[in-house]
Amino acid sequence: MILNLNKQAQDAFAAVDALGNTLKYGELLDFSESISTILPSRSLLFLLTENNVGGIAWSIGCINSGNVPLILNAHIEKELLHNLLDIYRPSYVCVPSLMAVDLHYEMVCEYYGYILLRTGMGDCAMHPDLSHLLPTSGSTGSPKLVRHKYGNIEAAALNISTFFGLTSNDRPLLVLPLYYTMGLSVVFSHLYVGATVLITNQSMTDKAFWNFMKEQHATSFTGVPYSFEILNLMRFFRMDLPDLTLLTQGGGKMPRQLNLKFAEYCRDNGKRWIATYGQSEGTARMAYLPPEYAISKCGSIGRAVPNAELSLIDSDGSVIELPNMEGEMCYRGKNVTMGYARKREDLLLGDERNGFMRTGDLAYRDEDGCYYIVGRMGRFLKLYGMRIGLDECEQIIKGKCPIECACVGTDEKMIVYLTDDKYVTAVKEILVEKTKLVASAFEVRIIDSIPKNEAGKILYSKLNL
């Protein structure tokens, strides 16, 4: 039994969605038992989810019954889905009912607005600790999957519920997708304490979204930087939201001024602003900045979550003990996942990380033990002998100009993608001033929109060099 589900008040609501559907804890347990009778033990299935009660019921029910779902976007491109089907050959596929007609498989059952289909593909040998699979960030059609185990779920739920101080009275508003690691972690951590998840796929610019939020008395909101950019445009700071007491941010670095704006709003209105850091490989949350530091250490990811530790290593792999020295950030904790799968046979692999991972992020630690991300390892160019951080350049541009941008390139030239040609000259001047390099080191290209995944992260692989 995962997440203490059998210890919660069984008549309490585990989830409510924007269409008015509800799911009680007792119903979730009963559904888990039903899945156990429908699916052969340890079945591999593809679960194509939307943000609704059915998505939560099937995600948690499959895991709780001992089966292994690969949780995907219900609207994944057909070509990408069929590529995954060819590689992993699941015995079952579960999709929203209206989508079942597009897949020519045998129908098994229908619950909570989803239909379970039998593919006819054979059983799959899987490691007994394997609980579920998620696509790697930003690549929902990639065969590279993150292998989670049951212990990761429990550790993440305990860690997150502890540093957020969650209780059964919480009513988080979930707008992040279930197939995104941070969205799923919201569900794990709140079910762990018996709270009610308010889940929606409505647009944040839709009046119905705000009606749902207010009518259901949402107490917290979790978003990525893009989410808060939308809130800022929606005049969020003028809204009367007395039930909302916690705003949490993850999913990448947020522009400093916007970060500070939300931190000050929360300070002035009796709410908490908690920035977090994480990766799917660490079951979402791995660090957090306590709200009392939200302004004084704006831009920091803070410290490791409870029951875990962060560290830095240099290029030789030696631990960096002194403050303000850059190195690769490493993480140790029970929420570190087992490793990756790239093909069906990899699902039988054991834990390849043993609770430790190198994050691939370059960071430093201040005198108070708070960490600051400088950029991704590899997200650097060496122009004219100088190391230039691409992530840092993006932040500088967005701090000076109200525009979307993405920086890529080679050691010969940085390429900056913008969405408005009137900023071309200004951006070049900003980069020349910052780096002290000649203007010819930078090329600006204009595109209609910056390619991003559903969580708002830039898809650099789709930008040409």
C-alpha cells in the first residue's frame, strides 16, 4: 500500500476536477483492488493521461495494484506514441474514452472516463521494485524513460509534505500535467497526508479556471516559470484570493525580477513563496528555499529537502568544501530513481544509482549553505577563449527586454533566437556589453515562437545551429 492510502479518512475526497468529478480515498482503494483483478500482476501499460479525476485514479490505482504504467500525455503525437509502442510493447494501453477508437486494440473495461485496451503483446519482465515510468523532461516521444521505484514515491511524498508543512486540510490546485514529474509529485505528497487535489486542464486565461480555483477554495498553486509569467499578465496581484496561502515554483530558473515580485507579494499578503529545484531523476523536488529567505536570497534554490543532501564536485570529482566555488551539483537521497530505460529489456535492470546522482547542473554554495544554479553542464560556449554561459545570457536578455529568447551555438558563434525583430540591435548591444566580445560573435535569428514542452521548458534540440 503506497502513500498511506489505507490510513486516510475513506470518505474524504482525494481529488476533484474542473468538470465536477470526484474521487474519495475509499473509492481509490477500491479501484486499486479492481485493477488487481483486471490486470495480470506486474503488467506493463501505457497510461495516456489528461488532468482530471480519471488520470489520478488510473495513475495511482495502477501503481498501488503493483502494475507498472508509463505515464504519457494523452495528446502525444501519433508517430511518437507508435515509436514507444514498438520499442516497449506494453500488454495494455489506457486512454481517455473518446480516444480509444483511434487504437485498434481489444477493449477490456472502462472506468473514470478511461478505457483499458489489451494490445496482444506479450508479458514484460520487470524489476520487482519498478513502480512507474516517466518520459525524460522535454522529450515525451523519446524512448529514454526514467525508472522509478516504490521507495522513491514514499521518500518524495515524505520529503515534500514535510518542508511544505502539508496537512489533510490542504487543497492544492494542480495545473501541471500528471506525466510531468512535478505534477505527479503534487499528487503523491498531498495524498500522503490525506489532502484533496484540485485538478484541471483549463487554461489559466480562462474565466472558468479562476471560478474553479475560487469555488473550490484552493490553498496552494504550483507552477513553472511560464505559469507565473501568465499570472503576472493576468493581474494576479490585484485578485482577492484569501484561501490561497502557498505559491510554489519549480521547473527551472525564474527571471529574478519576476521571482522577487511574487516573493514580495507573498510577504505583503501573508502568504508563503517557496522556490524549489528538482529533476525527474530525483522524483521531482530535491531542494527548496525556505520562505524566510525568498527575498534576501532571491534566485537561490536553497538547501536540500529533508532527509537528503546536496554537494559540489570539481572537474576531478573531488568534493568542494569552500563557499562560492563553482562545481557540478550532486544529490543524495532516497528519492533518487533507479536509472534510465532505453529499451524494453532495461525494465528488468536494478537500481543503478543507489541513492546518488550527479545533476548535470553547475552551481555554487554561499556562506549560509544555500545553492545557486549557474547553468547546465554543457550549456556553455567558449567564444574567443572566454567561457560564456548560455542560460545566463538568456536571463540577462529577458531582464533587459520584454521578449522570449533562446541561446544556442558553437565555440565559433552564439545564436540567439528572438520572437520580435525590433529587439535585434538591443540584444546584440546587451551581449557585447556583458561579454566584452565583438558583435560578430553573436547572430540573432527571428522565429514565430520559442519551442517549448508542456511544462514550459525550452526545446533546444528543435533550434538549428
